[in-house]
Amino acid sequence: MSKKHSELWKSLKWRKLRQDLFRLQRRIYKAVQAGDLRKVRSLQKLIMKSRSAQLLAVRQVTQLNQGKRTAGIDGKESLNYRERMELVETLNLYGLTWKHSGLREVPIPKKNGKTRMLKIPTIADRAWQCLVKYALEPAHEANFHARSYGFRTGRSAHDAQKQVFQNLNAAKKGIKKRVIELDIKKCFDRISHKSIMDRLLAPASLKTGVFRCLKAGICPEFPEQGTPQGGVVSPQKRQHST
């Protein structure tokens, strides 16, 4: 039976699945630009039920991400081929009504001598978060500022460096050249849940799932603030669990 699942998984046409998902995401992007929010939410639901998106989400967290062997509170460090296919079916059944599990806490030392608590979801929760990311990202990409680069798909520090060079080099005239550096203290530890939910463009069922995700990693001292740092949808995803 395990050989059957292995052959099925390896025979999947991943490039074709990515193309199918991208077509849906492009439709969401265009619908946001056109102001058709009803269509946006409908397409987001379609992505959550898309077999292509579900398969890609499971593959991303079990095979491709840097932290693919990081266990959550269930202790699972990896999934075999049969378990991957079962997780795809679970996402299909409960994607819009997902119940987020608790998070495993791992202390991470910081340069200043303090520690930051990394909160790691289970593999199943990370797969759900990845699926949600596929649905949410194109909707919000359509509204982001053209010159913002942090934690955005297809953008990097090199893009920001190029913009800075083009606007601050000697050939550019003007007295308003400046670089402003700032750091928001405990930004992700203190960010308001209400602020996130008010700005989230998604169907009600999906917003409920995201809200549960936020509440899974709360600090008892600040129950209405903070995002779990360690999941796929966390801004720290590139550094740790992904």
C-alpha cells in the first residue's frame, strides 16, 4: 500500500499543478484591482478546495521548506507518502473549518542576550497555513505599495537595494535625499489581532480560521496581541519553519 502511495505522489505533475494554482491567484489579483470583492472571496474559497493547491501546500511543508522536519506539539517530524495523501484529504474536508492545534514553544537566543519564543505549529497546521497563504496572498498583493519589499513573494533585499541606489546616487539631484531607519519595538509580539482581522480580505469562514491561528499562539499577558512566530504565515517564515 505504501508503494502505491509513493508511486502516486511521485507521478504528480507539479509544474502543471503550480500553473493551475497561479491561474486562480491571477484571477483573484485582477478581481481586487477591479473592486469585485464578492468574486475575490468566491475565488479564495475555490483555492481552498482546489486539489492543486492542497497538494502543493502539503508538498511545500513536508518536502521543500527548510524546517520540514520540525515537530509541533504532536511530535511528528515527517510524513510518509500515505500520510501526505491523507493530509491532502483532511485539508479538502476541513480547509474552511480548520481547528488549529496548540504550538510547541522553542526559545531562540537573540544577539542582545535575550530570548525570543519560537512557536511551532504541527505539520498539518503548517500545511493549512500554506493553503491559506495561497488564497490570501494575491488579494493583498494587489493593494501593497509598489515600493514595499519586506516578506513579499518574488521580491528580495536586492530589489530594495536597487531602488535605493537609483534614488540616492550622485546623478540624482535634490536636497531631499535621505535614509530613515526605524525599528518597531516588539512589532510582531504586540501587533493587534483586531487590526489584522479588520484588514484581512477573505470570506468569513477563512477569517475565522485565521483568527483561531492567531489565538493559538497568544501570550497570556497580552491575549489580544501578537502573532505566532514560526508558522508558514508568520513574517519570520523564511528564517525558521519554512
